Amino acid sequence: MKQAALLLSAGVADPVQRLNLLREYVQAFVLRSLHESEAFHRMAFVGGTALRFLHGLPRFSEDLDFSLLPGADADFLPCMTKLKRDLTYAGFAAEVTWNPRTAVHKGWVKIAGILAETGLSPLPDQKLSVKIEIDTRPPEGAQSAVCMVNRHLLFSVRHHTLPSLFAGKIHALWTREYAKGRDWYDLVWYLTQRPSIEPNLELLRNALRQTHPALARVHARWREHVLARLEAMDANALADDVRPFLERAQDAQWLQNAQLRDVLKANARNPTREITF
């Protein structure tokens, strides 16, 4: 398995894309291990990495995010123990840490040596890292489904549906304390899909009730509030944040404020309308 990761990255000249692909292979390995330990009987795959693995979002992602299913057991330490064993058997010099002491259980997969072996670091001990987070107290209202995935490896996952994933993205855009270009790029992706995608408003309302109760009353007016946040954003900073993660670096141009406003306004007037740049 480690050899497959090395071969995958060997054919990529751009070191940024090489790192993205190497990290994504490790993410796929983690997902397959979690599938084998039946973790997806108890949780759903969410976030930007889910959007890439399940729906072909043309940007890479760093973390693996999950949401506990209602009433499910939140003890994932056996899954992490198996993951460490699987990585070791596959030839990776891996360290897996796990912290279940907060509502969002957090862990890290850290692999030593592989960055040096792929020419991505001059330091032999520098580690490739992937963060894992499981929200054990997620807001109610999410819808999920199960599907097979074949990206680097073959496995099955339970995941939030697109409307529920979209609600999670809007919540992040609306409430995140700092600007993240990856959030805004994902918003463009959602708003330009055909057929159009509408967010799971029940899930959005319940998420806002958990974090920003005053906003929950106006959850259905999310477009105007996201537009208001956009006015305070630095378009160049947004583009700089997302560019290293894009399959096509030139796609960062879609994060100009005027174009983002046009996409949001056109979607608000008619979600099925064609949008021209």
C-alpha cells in the first residue's frame, strides 16, 4: 500500500499537487479502514473532503470530518487502534493519536519519512498529517445515505446528502470567525450545480441554534447574510487560501467579490437560472 502511494506521487511534477495527492491517498486509506471497522454504521462522512470523494469537487482537502448518527455509540478508540495497525501493516511509519474528551473527538494520523521519500521535504522525519474529527453532538435534521467510493481504494461510506452538506457549508460561511477561501470556493460549486441544490434548512436552523441562536430565526435568509459577510472579505486573500488546493489553480479567479455576488444574487432570484461569467 505504501508503494502505491509512492507510485501515485512519483508521476506528478508539481510538488504542491504531489502533496495533495499523497495526502488524499492517506485519506482514502483511513476511510477504507473505518469502513472495515464498521464505523459508518455509527457516523456519517461530512465536510469538504466528503464533497470531493463523493461528488468530484475539484479541490483537495486536508481533514476528515464526520458526524455521529443519532443514538450511536461514540467510542471510536477501537477503530483508531485498527487504523494504526492497518497503516503499519501497509508499510507506513504511522502514529495515530485520539482525544475523545470534548464534544468533537479529534485525532491525527501522522506518517514519518514519506515526505522525504517523495522529495517533498529535505527532513527525513518530517511528517505528513491528516486530522480526523467526529462531532458527537451534531445538530438534528441531517439526512444521510450510503454509497460505494472508488478513489485510490474501494470502500463504502455513510455520508450526509448534498442538501445537508450544503447546510453545513453555509453554517461555516456564516459563522466562521476567519475568512477561508475554501469555503467560498465550495459555495460557488454548490450554487452552480445543475440541477440546483437547496440546503437542508432544518439542519441549518438547528446548527445555528447550537452556535449562534440569534441567527437561527433568520436561517432562511442565509443568502443575504452570506452576501453581507462577503462585502468584508479580501478577494485576494480568499484566492490565495484556496489556490494550493485546486486541481486547476486558475479557478481561484472565481473568488472575485463581484463574481461571487453575481452567483449569489442569480441563485436567489432563480436557482435554476444559467449563470454566465
